Amino acid sequence: MNNSKKELYILQVACEMTTSQGGPTRSALDVHSYLPHGSHFAIVGNIDSSTESILSSGENSYRNLRSDFNNMSGFCLRDLPELIKMIRKSDVIICHGFYTFPTLISCILGKDKAVYLMPHGSLEEYQWDRSKLRKIFFDRLIKYSSNFKQIIFTCATIEESHSIKKKFQLNRVEVVGIAVDLPEIPMPQVKDKDATMNLLSISRIAPKKRIDTSIRTISLMRGTIPEPNLWIYGGGDEKLIASLKKLALELDIDKFVHFEGTIDHGDILNLFSKMDILLLPSENENFAIAVAESIAHHVPVIVSRAVALSSFVEENLCGLVIESSSPKLLKDAILKMSSNLDFYRKACIVSKHKLGHVYVQKNWNSVLGIPTKIGF
């Protein structure tokens, strides 16, 4: 008798795989590397050279269904036959992104297959009022499909799971996390209380990040000795960047606020080694990779309650949480943290393993029912 089990055909589906997409692309690449050898990836949108290089270096296969015309965005009917063929062949489907045509096709055609949906923040309450009619249509079709097949949601944080459950009360929701690299770095030296405080903002430049709050906070801290510096890294909306620079000039703090542009990932370690506190007073974040990377580099964080990792920050004491994007609240938190910075740094060291690939891969293995490798 042959007791060998049939190897699962696991298919990941994503509509866009470019580094400019930030967290969702990084997460999808990580999940692809976690899956058993022989898993597949169907990308039905744009893909850039960096993403292609990472996928090509891995053990699992991928197929860019739009390789003939990468300069076009979205989904094309020419992709459909090949995507349907891969969906029908698969045993398990993992979809990245929610309000996309490939996700809808995967749920409808998945039949008796298990379909795992990772919305990457698209089901956050903050997003509900945008493109309402389209979202109502998608929501109803997914709920209807859930009557006939196993549709499971996976997400990065407990906070994100709450938003999903409000819309899809009958579906199973699993928190798997998102991983960052954990560098081996020594315990930072105790900072001299008279040394200049270096505050970091590293993110896409967008209104919801509330970088204006961090700049106004520097203005409120005029007169403190020594006066802190704010280092702003990231690219984005050029008009917004210009307005933020203008704000720093108007507040007469431009010599303390430094706009550094984008940074290569290879320079991250050197950057964090010079920073004391990461600031993210955002209006909404379903995860916030910058926060996870900061903790991994032993740099404590101050985040708003709207950042999904805020519960992790509170539970592990690796930073402080403010209740709103208020410059005064942010100032008070900076002063509190700076008086005991060494405590928060040690808390980062103790808790950072929960943000690593080993921890997140175990979560995925558990959710998908894949045995964990011996010694893993």
C-alpha cells in the first residue's frame, strides 16, 4: 500500500508586485519563501527588477502573466486563461490584496479549495468610505462564495483582524504577522543625557503619516536643551514634501528638520545606529513595517493609537503610544522616553524575536497545516 501523501499545489496570487508598494509586496515575497518547495506564484500585474530578482533566487516558481507588457497596470483579459488554469490545478490559494479581480476570480473558481485572503489593510475601517459601490459588490460576492467553499482571512495584527471580523463575521480570521530581518547588533551604549536627540521619520510621504505633527512637535520643543533633530526619510507626494519643508521654514526650525529622501535598504542598519527614537503619529496603519524594523534595530518607537502595532508596543514596553496625532502628546512622550531611553532599548532587544521570519513562518505553517521542519 502506498501511504505517501500527494504534495500540495499551493498557489499565491497578486495583482501588483513592485517595491513601491512597500509592505504588501514584502509580505507576499516572504510568504512565498516560507511555503514548501514546489509552490507557485501567479503575478497578474506589474513586476519590477528588484522583485523579479528576489523571486528568481528562491526555490519556488513564479509566473508573471504580464511579462509581455509590464508597463501597463491593472489586469488584462489576456491573463485570464492562464490564471484560471493555475487556480483549477491548485489545492490551496493565497490571495494578496482584496478588492482585485484576481482575488474575485480565485474565490469564485476555487470550488472546494481552501482560499486564504490577505487584504493588506484594504478592509481597515479607515478605508471603508472609498469606492463604496465597488466594495459592496465585492463584499457580497465573497460572502456568497463563503457559503460553498472555505475562505479564510489572514492578516498582520490583531487590530486588523477586528476590522475584518466586522465585515465578515462568519469567516475564520488568522493573525499571522509580517516579518522583518533581525540584525545581530550589540547593545547600544547608554546615551549621554546632554547629547542631541535624533528623532526619525521613515515612511512613504503621505498625508495620513502626519509628518506635519512631528515637525510641529520639534517647534514645541524649542528651548529644550539640547534641541532635538528630526530626520525625515522617504519619497512620495512632491507637493506634500514641499509643503512640509515650507512648514519647517515658517516655524523657524528648518535647521533642525532634515529631509533626506529615500534610502537604500542596505543602509538601514547604519541609519538606525544613529537614531534614538522613531516617530509615527499616523492616522492609520494596518501594520507599519518601519516600526517593526526600528524595534529590530533596538530603536524604541512612539506611535499613535491608529498604528496597528501599537498593541505590540504597549505589551512589550518597546515604546510609547499616544492617543491621537497631537504635537503636544508627541512632545510629552518624547520627553518621557528620553529620560529613560535605555529601558526602552532593552525592551526592544527582548521582544524583537516576535517580529522575525522564524516566528511568522511558524504562524503560516500552523494556519496552512504544514508540518514545521525539524530544527526550525
